[in-house]
Amino acid sequence: MAGFVFCERFAPKWLANAWLLGCSLLFYAWANPVALGLLLPLVSINYWIGVALQKSGETSKKRLLFLGVAFDLGVLGYFKYANFFVENLNGVIGSDFFLSKIALPLGISFVTFMQIAWLAASAKGESVRCSFFEYLVQACFFPQILSGPIVYQKEMVPQFRARRDAGQRAEDFCVGATMFTFGLAKKVLVADTLAPWASQVFWAVGAGHPVTALAAWIGALAYAFQLYYDFSGYSDMALGVARLFGIRLPLNFDSPYKANSISDFWRRWHMTLSRFLRDYLYIPLGGSRCGAFRRSANLFLTMLLGGFWHGAGWTFLMWGALHGGYLVINHAWSEATGAAGGFFARVFSGWGGRLLTFFSVLVAWIFFRAKSFSEGWQLVISLFGTGGVADFAEPLFYKSSPTLCVFFQKLGCPLYPQSIMGICLSLLLVVAWFFPNTQQILARYNPGIVTYGKSIAPHPWSEKWLSWKPSVPWFLLGVALFAWSLSNMSNISSFLYRDF
């Protein structure tokens, strides 16, 4: 960042971007330098196909677009799904085909989706004409290359061309550092604390141990919030780091557990993915233009493929199928009750809808995390007490919450680990439902590109009390959170969403 700011202030803009490109390539190659041998040719080939699409006539344009998208999907399919298909083919026909385990290059899913978006935009005349160098800079920009957000070229290139003055650099630094700190705290202090709670329960179910309803709810909620704060924290960090360089990425996470319907959930969770699936899969399939049945089929297929995109496994397909089914039911319900209204329409438009949506998402997360259908189903039915209601002598949780147990013991509270976890998860639910998110706290400083809608939705009660500004109290809070997060980074930690 220091090198970038120095070049930005004292050298031509292209030199600052060249510095940033070099740092981005170094960042990407840090884990595996060989991966650059895929990234650079992939991005380069797509750039030249996109340039050709901008100049082509309608007939050759369709052919070029088909070839470009097929190339990208072929690369993604080989690296992400080849082993999956070979293993299942062997299981079905009893063959003994062998394919060496293919290492998945970091960010290959996000990189290929962004290239497809560029090709489609070039074909429709919606892309920004740019040089090969400019395309490389925005395509390889390190905050978003590994796990998104999925950005569109037309959103990014103009930003890399703009220059900042000293005041803008100062604001970008303050806002970016604050967002990064909030995200780091979510990831390290919350998501990593919840990880062993979820792992213990899913391990027990996978090992065939009976799980009580209380344990099942703790495991399911712990995973739901682990994933929530892992991805929310990552999104904040990506947007925060990009902002340090004066770049606004699209907002990617908007308090999804506040959703009152499954459609609303997908306008809040991984917003750039749902935008991409809408723009380049659902609408090209026909969207809602071809009648109710075709719309339902398009919704289901879009989410099924979205689930498969997350991972090469049958449980991911199940997760996608569940969300596809949810969306079909949601649209049918909206049509049935939209005109007539009535009691049930009012109930499910408010808290009834929020509770039902949260429970539906929770069930789908169980299959997303489970290693098999049977393991996922066993945990789902355990939520309803098939393994008993509660067993406070159960040793399952004692290893996964030692710090919290010690904390409550010092307070003189004779609480069992399950009770401690239940209280903590209930508090997280309160925060997710009633408190503002990062972009609402920083709304006055335009933290990112608005993905859905025209502006960041204001939070009903916190605008006055929790609106960030460059002040001493906010600075001290940021320093404290950053130091606390750093002190916890010696623990083993991994980003859940990187695997998807």
C-alpha cells in the first residue's frame, strides 16, 4: 500500500497500477507459484476474445461467445469436477478409471465467473473498452481474486483510472482500515470460536452417536453463525483492503438472516453471486418471461447449478435443490396471496416469514456442511428430539468451549457448557436480527458499490448512535478490536468460504 500511494502521488497513474498488479500477482502466487501458469493465460485469452466480441458482427459474435464461455467452463469443470465425475462413473458402471487428484487453483471459481461476465458484457456492448494492461489490473486485483466479490469489468476499470487527492486518500484509509478491522474481528473472534462447537456435533452424528435436540440445535446454529460471520468477515475485509487503494467493490453481504422470504435472503447473501446467477443463467434461460412453470424450472435449475458450483459433491446439489424448491414455493405463495391478502399473507410478510426463512436456511446449511445425505438427515431429525431432548452430562461440548467455561466459572456461574453455548448463540441471533451491519454503520462514507437497490438501506434505530465517523471513540474501538483479533490469530484458522 505504501508503494502504491507513493507512486500515486509522485508518478504517473499507470506506474501505481503496475505496482498494484505486481503485488497482486505475488499475493496470488504466494501459496502456489505454479497457479500463475493458469491465471495469466486464462485472463489473457478471455481479454482477447472479449476485444474480438466488441468488434464482431452478430453471427460471429454468437460463435465467439459460445467458444469463450465453453473454454471457461471447461477449465472450471476440469479443475473442480473431473475427480467427482470419475469417482461417480466408477461407482455407477463398476469401472476402475483413475485420475490423479487435481489440485484446485485458488479462486478458480471466482476468476472464471468474472471472465464469463466480461465476455457476455462485451458481446452486449456493456463493457468498458480498455487496454490489456488495464484488464489485467482489475482482473487480478488481490482483495477480490480469491473469494470474490464477483465484480464486473465495467465497475472496476474506471476506478483504476481515477486519481485521488490527499483528502480522498485519508478518507479511504480510515474507512478501509475500519471495515477491515470489523471483518477481522468477525472472523477471528466469532467464527473461529464457533467452529469447534459445530465440528463436535457434526463429528458425533457422522460417527453414529445419538445427539439430543439441544446438542443438534447448538451444532446447527453454531455452523449457521460460523458461516455467517466467516463470510461476512471476509466480505468486510475484502472491501476494506480494496478501499485502502481507493477502490470500491460491490457490497456482498447484507444481514441475510433478517430476510423475510427466501427471495429476500438471496438478495442479501453472497449478493454478487446471486446477481451473476440472475444475469447470466436465470435470465438467459428465460427468467420469468415464459409462464409460471418455466419460471419455476428456471429457478430450480439456477439454484441447483449454484449449489454444484459451491462444491463437487451430492450434498451441495442437495443444498442447491432445497433452495431451488424454496424459491419455487415462495413465488407460488406470493402469487396465491398477493392479490387476496388475508391473515396468512400478513403473518408471513413479517416475523412469521423471517422465522420460517431462517429455519429453512438452517436446514439447508446442515446438508451443506454434512458429508452425506444420511448424516444431514440424521441431524435434521435430531432437531425434533429423536435422540432425546437434552443431556447436560454429555461430554461432547467440554473440549470445544474451554475458554468460555473458565470465563463463566470466574464469574461464579455454575453453567453447563450447553447453557453457555445456548446463551451465546441466542445473543448472536439478537445481533443478526436487530443490529446494523458494517455498511449501515459506514453508510455516510459510501463503503461499496450498491449491488441491489439504489442506496444502503438505513437501519431503523441505530443511525444516530452507531453511525461511524472519524472520532477518538471509534478509533480506540478499532485499535482494541484489531489488537484483540491479532492476539487470537495464533489459533488454527481457515476461511470456510474459500473451499466453495
